[in-house]
Amino acid sequence: MAIKNRVKELRARDGLTQGDLAKKIGVTRQTIVSLEKGSYTPSLLLALNIAEVFGESVEAIFTKEEEGQ
């Protein structure tokens, strides 16, 4: 099972660079790159911080995807 996210879409919507978002949530830009590629699954705290920045629920940003979809 994989975790899909809308971080890139929401970041673009809000006019944030990867660096801007990283600074707001206290991570490196590389963490944002990895999140957007789907190669990194955030901790619950990081997911909550991302949701707060975008004014969305965690569930609206992160969803589970069954393998093969």
C-alpha cells in the first residue's frame, strides 16, 4: 500500500515554492521533493503541519492507494 498526496497541487495553488513550504513546516526542501515524488511518507506530526499550512484536513491531502492502482 502506498500513500498518495496532493502536496504539489496545493503548494502550486497557494503560490509556494518547495523552499517556502519547507521553511514553514521546518524541514528541508529535499523532504518536500521526496514527498511530492511519493518516495517519502511523512510522520503524523509532519502531515498535521502540512495540513495546517494549507488549511485542509490530513485526509484531504494524504490518501492510501492500493498496490496496482
